[in-house]
Amino acid sequence: MGVLLGLGLVWLVGDLLHKNKTASDKLHFNLARALSRIDLASIVFFIGILLAVATLQHSHVLAAAAGWLDQTIGRLDVIVVLIGLLSAVVDNVPLVAASIGMYSLEQYPADSLLWEFLAYCAGTGGSILIIGSAAGVAAMGMEQIGFYWYVKKISLLALIGYLAGASVYIFNFSG
């Protein structure tokens, strides 16, 4: 509902700003025209992913996964770095949503270092592969960037930058 309210406000402001323009000039600034260019498949994909994450959270699968990771790996900073590496393959939005389901806000408040580090790792880790973010997938389509070209030219640099940033973060904020 909030998104629809925001969309309505943007539409209203756009119409008010361009009310004195000719019909042909208004066509370029019309919100309906902009909405017709939206990739609806991507929006439906994200809604589906977020619904799947909510289902996994409701069925306590995410809490069990967090418990397994804590028992198997044990160090939360290493777990977050691995989640960031996973975001190179899976988009960061569902990963962060899943992480919110894995680690409770009671145990780790919203201003906790866990969430700051997770935001860095999930956001930056998605750049290691071009398919790791919606923006990367869109760039592949719009700019005709090939997956293998990206892996050969960019992925190693992105991985080095990701690991360097994660190392600095861990060094600065570790015990």
C-alpha cells in the first residue's frame, strides 16, 4: 500500500509540474509511459522470492539454518562473509531478507554491527558475478555485457575488493 501511495504522489507531482506543457511534451514525462517500460517479470520475480523467504521463515527453516551455521562454522563474521559470497549467485535482497529471518532482532538489534556488516557483504558480494544483482542482470541485457567477459575482466577485481573491505571491517570492529 505504501508503494502505491508513493506512486500516486509521484504521478500527482509529475502532472502538476508539467501541467502547462503541450500534450506532446507531456508524453515524455508521463508516469504511465514510464510504467509501461518497467520489466514486470523482474518485479514478479522479487515478489516471489520474498514470499518464498517469508514461507521459509514461517516454517522455521531459516532459524534452523542459522543454528546449523552457528554450530558448523561458529564465527558470525565468517558466516556473514559466506553470505556475501553467496550473494554473487543469489540476489542480495532475498539473502538479506532470509538473514533477517535467521537472526532475530532481539538478539541483534537493528543498529548492531551484524546488520552493518551484512549490508556491506551482501551488497558488495553481489558484484563478484554479474548475475549477483538485479542491476547486473539489467546491465547484461541493456549493455550487452556477456557473463564470461565479466568473469574474465571484472570478477577477480571485485572479489579482491570484497575480501579487502570485509577484512578491514573485521579488523576495525573485532573484539
